[in-house]
Amino acid sequence: MSRSQKYSKTWNKFETEIENELDYLNQSATTIEEQKISSRVQEKLKIVLDEIEFLKHQTIDILKNGVTQNDLTKAECRVAKIQGKVYHYYERRDGKKFLTILSPNEWGKSCPFKYLGSFILGYDNMWKSCQPEKNESSSDLEESLRIIKELF
């Protein structure tokens, strides 16, 4: 069983327990005062559950980013990786992935590889997704300035 399956199973168990407790609280509330208490508890739980859901999505995003960072770091790259430069990520027919400085536009209409995205290597050695350059004729200085502005 994968970690994500374990987390999902734990989350579902947690949700079931909360639903059971709320059902019990609702069924045992016979007076108006008990119903008010039940209602307040439900409101507070709704807020907490919304926060948990937000944190769950944040956690998934962080994990996905970690996988992407790992994949890009492991990818074959036959040029020196320089911080602040844009690299383009491709997959060969045999499934091997690699980074290159050649954008999809530079391959022309018949790019022999599957394009997976463009990334900039940050000054913290973390990869950040970016769009391929729209103006291939821009100088390296102009491109570097554009990328620096995006980072800040």
C-alpha cells in the first residue's frame, strides 16, 4: 500500500469518526439548548474541517513539487546547469527524460521528443515552472532580466 493510499485511508477513517460523533450529538440533542450546542459544535467543526482540507491540498501540492524537483534534478542534462537559466524538459520514445536549452520552437515543426515543460533553475537550486520564451530573438541579457523579474 502506497503512502498516499495510507493517508487517504486515514483521512476517510477520520471523516467517518467525525460524522458518527456528529450524528450522535444530533440524535441526543432533545432540548433547544442541546440543539444550539450541537449547531455551534457543527459550525466550529466545519471551520476546522475546511482548514484540514486546505492543509491536505497544500500537502499534496508540496509533495507533487518535491517529485517534480526530484525528477528534474535526476534528468539527463548534457550542458552545465546554471542558476537563472531556462531549461526545457523532454521525454524520449524510450521513456528517458532529459533537460536541454533548446526550446520547442527551436526544434521546428518536427520535434522528435515529447515536450514536458520549461523550467528555470533558481538561485536556491530549486526548479520553477515557466512558459517557453515567446520571443526567441531576445538577447540573453533581456531574457535574464525577464526571469529575474518573474522571481521577484
